[in-house]
Amino acid sequence: MFEKVLIANRGEIALRIHRACKEMGISTVAVHSTADADAMHVRLADESVCIGPPPAKDSYLNIPAILEAAAITGADAIHPGIGFMSENQRFAELVQEHGFTFIGPSPEHIRIMGDKVTAKATVMEQGLPTVPGSTGAVKSLDEAYQIAKKTGYPVLIKAAAGGGGKGMKVAQNEDGLEEAWSLARGEAKAAFGNDEVYMEKYLGNPRHIEIQLLGDHHGNCVHFGERDCSIQRRHQKVVEEAPSPALNAKEREFIGNLAAKTAGAIAYRGVGTMEFLYEDGEFYFIEMNTRLQVEHTITEMITGVDLVREQIRVATGVPLGYTQEDIEFNGHSIQCRINAENPDTFIPSPGKITNYHAPGGLGVRVDSAIYEGYKIPPNYDSLIAKLVVSGKNRNECILRLKRTLGEFVIGGVDTLLPLHSRIIAQPDFINGDYSIHWLEKYLAAEDAKKNAKK
Ligand code: ADP
């Protein structure tokens, strides 16, 4: 087992990883930018190293500084967390070349899945269904017109290097294709330095269903069921739940086993998530994330498994030690992402937290690194807390979520708390009747109502 792990991240996820390490008897090294000198992940870690100024490119993305911090503190392994260096093949290679263990998949798996064109081709070879569209990268606008003619409109142009919903544009019809094509490529170039795009049929009413996977270094791979992450804004998840209210036991078993079989066939190791769109009883693979997900929490709540602990354990090379049959599912769990953003305009709201009260009680978990007096820096992601609630069933979970949202106080900055209270009170949400387009339609309808009153 590792004696010391360097956590190359910040905020709630750095704290989450720190907690798993402590329970495993592993000491932790935090790294931080000058903007995060007072951050909770730094305060709680056994050691900390400042790795640069506030901009992420100079600190949390500064590979030499991170490796140096690992060397001077004598860390055995580096956990990349979520975002930042977590899906950077070169980083994973360099970590290993410098004699540390990278707590994550092999650099080769990061490469294959990081390019969505290669990822789709790889899983298709293993028999996974994918969204109809181009068979690889689309090289020209002429080719795009031909593919769209075959699949039918609307179509989606997507960045091969995509992530975070960037570089993705819909063309409703032939007239809109040229614009979508150039906008997607422009955005992809700006965000990822790579303007390669591919195409998919734009599904009208799908749900986002993803499967949590874990593989070891010995070819064993299991799944921990699905998460429904259909409540999204601008292709970004806002609320997640497990299990999905849309799947029956047969579908659940089918897609879970198929995903685990595919990951096993490519000898995937570590935690990973295969994402699917689900429409009219059919699943379509869209991508695989080769890291921990923000919403891993809800899976932990219904399985009782500490996924970060398992991730660290398999990184040492030990076999899983259990099989699919040993994984049990109990109850229901929902996560609300609490961003420091205006709940109507979604404009980020950094600043000082003047008062703070977190909810508690049975079935309530708050993963957060904020505290009263903490100053949210403007430089990073606006996620400041994850409210994770679980119950015996979905109904109990929703009632508990309503209660906890009412107790949660985060003063001094705007947050999405009021939006979450509104979402979970909607009949569609209560009935589990929503697709990936539901939240945007709901927000547009609310705006229209407000404007009509003016
Ligand atoms: P990213 O890596 O940028 O998050 P994904 O491929 O995972 O991109 O897609 C993000 C979200 O975009 C999905 O959860 C879904 O809401 C939407 N999306 C992706 N592909 C399609 C599609 N073919 N049709 C409709 N919506 C899609």
C-alpha cells in the first residue's frame, strides 16, 4: 500500500480523496495555488506545497511544479482528481517516468478514450451500440452534408477532443449545417487546440445514463450500476440520481454487464465511466471518462462502496477481490450540484461566504471544502458543494432532499440552491419523467413567464 499520496487537485474533490487516504492510513500532500493558501484541502492535508500563482495553467496544470512537489515530499503516488490533469495522457506518462504511481488508468487508455472518434471505434469493435453518425472524423463540409443526408436532421457536430459540453453544435436542417460546422470547429480549436470534429444524429428525447466501472490490473472488471444525469444545462450535469427512474431491472443488468464486458475486453483498469444516451429502450454509447466522476457519490450511497478507496487499492496492483455478484444495490440517492452562480442568469458569483450552515441527519452527505469566512476565488470551477441525499426509495429521497435544501444556508454569494428547490418540486421531476432537454425547456418557460409579467 502507498504511504504517501500527492493530490493534484483542489476544492471538494481534493478533500474527498484526502478523506479516503486518511481512512486507509495513507498520509497526504496537498498542492495549491497562491489563491488557495487558506483552502480546506490544504489545511487538512498532512503536508502542502504551493505550486504557483492563481491561474490554473501556472499551478494546477503546471506539470513540472506538481512533479517537483511529489519529489520533495517523497510521495509514492499521485491522484489527479477530476478535471485539471486527470485525463492528460502525457501527465500520466510523466508521473510514471518519474517513479510515482499514477492513480488512474494506463496512459494508453486515456489516449484512446480522450479522442472520442477513437473511443467510439474501439467500443464499436467490442459490439457496443453508438449513436448513428460519421464513422470517424469528418474532414470537410461536403462530407458533413453527405452524412447528414444519410442520418437525417437534426445533427450534432462534436469535437473529437470534446469535454464539458464544449465544441458541440446542433444543425436543425441543411441551412444550419455550415454555421454549426464552423462554430463547433472554432470552439473546439479555442478550447482544446484541436478542431477535429465528428457527427452524430441529434437525439430528440434521450436520457443520459452512465455506468460506473472498476477494473484491476488482472483483467477483472465490474460495474456499480447506472446513474441518470439527464438534468443538464448546456450539456452540463446539474442533478444526478441512482438508480435511474427510467430503467427496469432487465435493462439495468443488460447495459451494466455490456459496459463491464467491454471495459474488461480492453483490459481497462481503475475507475471509469461509460456514458450512454437512452431513448425508446435503446442505449447508444457517447463517451468514456477515464477518471472519477463528480457524481460518483450517489453510486457510493446505493452500493456502500468507497469508490476512491477502491481506485487507490487497485492502483497498487492488488486484484479486485470480489465479483459482480458481490455488489449489492440498496435504496435511492440524488445529488444536487451547488455552484456559486446566480440561479437565474448562471453568472459565476465568487466572493466571501459570510454565513454557512450545512444540513445533516439520516441519509445526508455534503461533500464540500467551503466554510464560513472562506473566499471563493474567481479562477476556478464554480462547484462549491455537492448535496447528496439517500433514502430507502426515490420518494423518501425526494422528501429528504426537500428538507435538506430548506436547511442549507450559504450566505454572501449567489448559489444554485433556489434552483434545486424549484427543480425537485416539479411534477415531471417527481414522476421521473425527464430527458436531457427538460431543464433547458423548464428554464425557458420560466423566463417566458417572467417576461410576460413585466
Ligand atoms: P462532453 O464530453 O463535452 O461532456 P458528451 O459527448 O459526453 O460531451 O455529451 C454531453 C451531453 O451532450 C450529453 O449528456 C447529452 O446531453 C448531449 N449529447 C451528446 N450527444 C448527443 C446526441 N447525439 N444527441 C443529443 N444530445 C447529445
